[in-house]
Amino acid sequence: MANPKASDILGHVTLVTGPEEFLNQRTVSGALAAVRAADPESELSETAAVTLTMAALGELAAPSLFSSIRCVVVRGLEELPDESHEGLLDYAAAPADDVGLVLVHSGGPRGSGLLTKLRKLPAVTEVKSASLKPSEVSRFVAGEVRAHGGRIDEPAAAMLVQAVGQDLRALAGAAHQLTSDFPDTPITETVVKSYFGGRAEVKSFAVADAALYGRTAVALEELRWALDSGTSPVLVTSAFANGLRGLAKFRSAPRGLREGDLAREAGVPPWKVRMLREQARGWDDLGLAHAITAVAQADADVKGASSDAAYALERMVFRVATARGDR
């Protein structure tokens, strides 16, 4: 649902499904923005499906004393208790005119029966997200650049994917950053290379790679350069999450696969398999668990849980780098 209007949300149920969290969040944010644009005084609320009773849904969806218009987001629909299914379906069959209900299901088989019933209702609009194939990621980058009023050629988009990785959140941030810094210049391979290749322009992927190799001092130095050159802290945590995700998938892949098959298993371009093979030598399951926990904490910190993003990132780098070791 691209650029929805309030009339698309209010009086309807928006069903957001699929495994790609970044695209799901975009849909949710678009729905909330549409309702808020229609009525700046509208109330926006969120809840987790696992705790949702029909009484709670009734309270969330009911007009408040301050505004007759509301938008309610229910996350983790697959966790909705069975006893609440019938009530939710009854509501979705006749939603309140001044309420927008957004239901988010993260994909997978759990709750599929409820999804099937919701899809049959006229007031329900489904927006699906799907994990992009490696061949589709460059097109995603090109679309992001166009959305910000810029232009990028195909080789440059492919180079940006190679530099940043396939995490959509990180790629969206990088595309925004490039189009902001080069508003009147087509983004070519030369622009991408100069922007991401120079020492003073080192970016989040370089910090993550150094930490995953266990090079603590190098990673901290690269982090300082990245922050000094204006890299968003969120891009740094996204790069770490993407790197650890690829590393975990690589380590769990069956032995004996060819490089192309390994790339598909790990969800990375073929050129990165060699890097993952080198990085994986110093990691075990316990170390990966510690590193993933450190990145999750840092991500929460840079998004508001901490007042000092730089310190949160430095702590993350140290914890990730030291989680790697020859065990």
C-alpha cells in the first residue's frame, strides 16, 4: 500500500504480513502518518497480540475523550490467544468508521488459520512483504534513490549492495545519505566508491567487518571515523546485525556446498562467502549469542534507551570483538 490515504485506513483493517520487518514497519508507519495527516489530534496506539483480549481491543478501538479518530497497531498477530480469534474476526467484519486497525503478522505457519479467515473479509486489505532475492536487492536500492529524487545506475546500485550488505534498513539509510549529499548528481560507481572507500568516509560496514574479525582496536578507530563523518548510529547497528546474521547462517549451512549454494544459504552475495569463511574461524555458538545480545542492546540504546549513542556503539564494538575467539 504505497502512500495510503486516511480513507484507506479508517473504517478498515490493514493486514501486514511477511518476514521482512523493515518493509512491514514502513507499511505501519505509512498508515499512522495517513491518519495523523487527516487529523493531527488523532490518537495512535500499539499493543502486542499476545496480551490482547477483546475487552482490551474494545478499549483501544473506542473513541477517546480527546479525539474521535484512532489508529491501533497490533503486533505479533501470530501470538494472538485462540480465545480472541472469534472476537477479532467479528470486529474485522464490521470495523468502526473512525478507527484504523493495523494487524502485523511476521510470517510463518503460526496463526495461518486466522489469516485465511481475515483475508476473506471485505474490510481487510493485506499488504505482504517478502524477503528479497539477491538479484532484487539492487532494484530496491534504485527505488530508494528514486524515492528521494535521485538517480543511480545499475552498476552503482550493485556496488552499494556490496559495500553495505543486504540489510534493507541499512541500504535505505545509505541511499538516503547519498541522495542527501549528492542532490543534483547522478550516483555512479565513482560516487559510491569515493563515498564509501576513503578513510575519512569509512562507514558502518567497515566497523562491523573489523569487529567480526576480532580486531577491537581497528574497529573502534573505524567507528570514530564513521561517526565523525556523519554516519547514523542506526546504520552501524544494522551493519552489525546483518553481519552476524550472515555469519550465523553460514556456520549452520551444510558442509560441502559450493560457493554459490553457500551464498544462497547465508543470504549474501557470492563475493562475501570468502570473507564469511575467514570470519567464521573464530566464532562458536556461545560467542555469536553474546554478540547478538550486545547488538540488540546497542540498537535499543541508539534508538532512545541511552542518551550517549557513541558510548553505546563503542561498548557494542568491544563486546562483539571480544566475543570472537579461538575456542
